Amino acid sequence: MLDGPTQLKEVIRSAAEEFPAEVADSLMYVATTKTLPTIKAVTPIDTGLLRAANRVLGPDIAPGYVGITFYNPMEYAAAVHENLTAHHPSGTPKFIEWPLLADIEEYPLEVLKRVNRLLARRVSALG
């Protein structure tokens, strides 16, 4: 069980050294099919602009590193995200952080599935 983002980064870093494409695909898959839809669903809504602006950036790939970034470019996004005392008719503060933490276990599991498929194909190709 992962304690949080620090342990997730370490797991991803170790896999990224040998399987960068699979790690990148895994991160983007979980981010776009699971975490981002939840982020959008729990983003406070007034005009809808804040909710619509949520994005996943990346993947960024470098030796031993693969990363993605959840991002909201709206000028007031950080203030809404960090204000734990504001009342919103719909949505919550920490609208990016809380869904990511809820899904944190999904990221290494998806990496494992994709790397296992790759290794199975390599074994099959041997004979």
C-alpha cells in the first residue's frame, strides 16, 4: 500500500528506467479515464469555466523519469482549490488533490499490467 505521492513517485521512477513508454501510457490512461473525470465532477462550479479548464499535461519523459501534471490554468483555480472554509453549492476544495490521492493505487497497478503484457509478448517471441 502506498503512503502517498512520494512513494508513488519512487515506484514510477524505478519502472520508468526500463519501461518509459509503458509507464507514460499507464499514467495517461489512469489520469484521463479515472482521475480527471473525478476532478471535473468535484470541481466547484459557478459559471463552469473552472471545471472545464482542468487538464492533464504530459507525459514528460526523461531518463529514469516519467511524469504527468494535473493542471488548471484559471487565474483563481489555486485560491478555490486551497480554500477549505469556502462553501460551494457543488464541488469541493482540493478538487485536484483529493481525487488523485483516492486513485493513487491505480497508477502502479496499471503500470504493472502493461509491463506484464510487454514481458509476455517478449517471452512469446522467444519461442
